[in-house]
Amino acid sequence: MSLPKHVAIIMDGNGRWAQLKRRPRTFGHIKGTRVAKKIITACSRRGIKNLTLYAFSTENWFRPQEEVSLLMMILRRYLKRETENLVKENIRFSVIGDMALIPLDVSDAIAHSMEATAHCTGLHLVFALSYGSRQEITNTVKEIAMRVAAGELAPEDIDESLINSTLSTYPTPDPDLIIRTSGEQRLSNFLLWQAAYSEFYFTEVLWPNFTESHLDEALHAFSKRQRRYGKVTTNDNVEKLSN
Ligand code: FPP
């Protein structure tokens, strides 16, 4: 079975799951974190090289203060409790997003986890935190413009590869498979540039109900997809494309 090198997940539906149980939305985020933990380990054990989880978007800052604080607390607690386990599982942790907005105790925990797992060579786990793709692309354009203004680069030097290497996701490869739970079928400002040729997998399952079997279903569906990257598949290039 062909395995994606990079899986990205939009973990959606925590709030609705909690509401169905007549519990506060924050209860859904707590359950969602437990599920994230299981899925991280499952991806690692299946030999996936990169996993990006959309944990908090730039738009999520506009949620009620109580929910935002709880999400920040959950993230800090997750990193404090799980870093040792990440090291044991040989998982390297990093983040993308606007760290300037993240509370100091959370950014300290992030820095500590990144440092502690820097030597790990297995799964690369990325949390997209305070992340918005348009903001990321805007920052990239600004950075390149400044290099042109400083005479370091000529406008003709700007190509896809330069943009790629200036994005915050570099050098992680583009996601091969993007999973979104809870029945919503949109990207919500997630990896817009990087998703140019991603395969999408949408499931009605709410994130707190997502299991390893659901992950395997998504991986199986991915292995059946024909990825043509805009080209025509002929017998000659079929092998080339699958590499
Ligand atoms: C979307 O569900 C989920 C979020 C905005 C937060 C996702 C965060 C977690 C699962 C916790 C992350 C923690 C770790 C350690 C990765 P929603 O609240 O938008 O649900 P709804 O659409 O049903 O309202």
C-alpha cells in the first residue's frame, strides 16, 4: 500500500460532539486531545514521515476567551506530559504559525519540546498553532520583497522553489493527504499553497470519535487514488508518477 509521506489533519467537530452530549465545548477539546495523542502514535507506528495537525487557527483567537484559554492550557499540558513519550517514540516536534500571539507559558513549553525532540529521526509532528495560510503567504511575500529591495534578489529570481523555501513549512514536503473530520468540506485557511496537489479525504466522523480504524480507512482510500499532477497517465509515466 502506498503510504503518504505527509498527512495533514483538520481536527474538526469537537464542539458539536460535546453539544450532542450536552457538555461544554471545552469537554470536546479535552476528548479531542486524547484522540490526537492516539493518532500521533498510530501515524508514527505506520511509518508516516510527517504529520501536521491544525490545532489552532488565526481565526480561533476570536472564540470566547474561556475557550481560547482552555485550548492554550490543553496545549501546554499536552506538551508537558507528552514530551518524554515523543522522545521514546522518536518523534520530532515543531510548530508553524504566529508564535508572537501565543502566551509565554505555552511558547516556553513549545521551545522545550522542540529542543528535547530535536534529535529524533522518526515521525516529524507539526502543530499548526495560531496558523493561517493567507498570513503565512503574506509574510512570505513581504520577506521576498524586502530581499529584492535590499538588492539581494532580482524579481526574475522569484520562482516556485524560492517561495517554497521561504514558507514556514519548509523543508517539510507538501501534504500528500489532507483529512478533515466532521463533514465540513473546506480548507479553512490551512496550507493553501502546499495543498496544490494534495488528496483530500472528508469524513462525517466528528474528531472526538475518530479512531485508528478511521485513519486506516483514509490511508487505504489514499492508496487507491491516482495522482496525475495535472498530467495524463500513460503506461510510460505511471511508475514515475507513483514515486
Ligand atoms: C475544531 O473543532 C477544533 C479546534 C478548533 C481545536 C482543535 C484542537 C484540539 C483537538 C486539541 C489539540 C490538542 C493537541 C494536543 C493536538 P470545533 O471546536 O470547531 O468544533 P465544531 O465545529 O463542532 O464547533
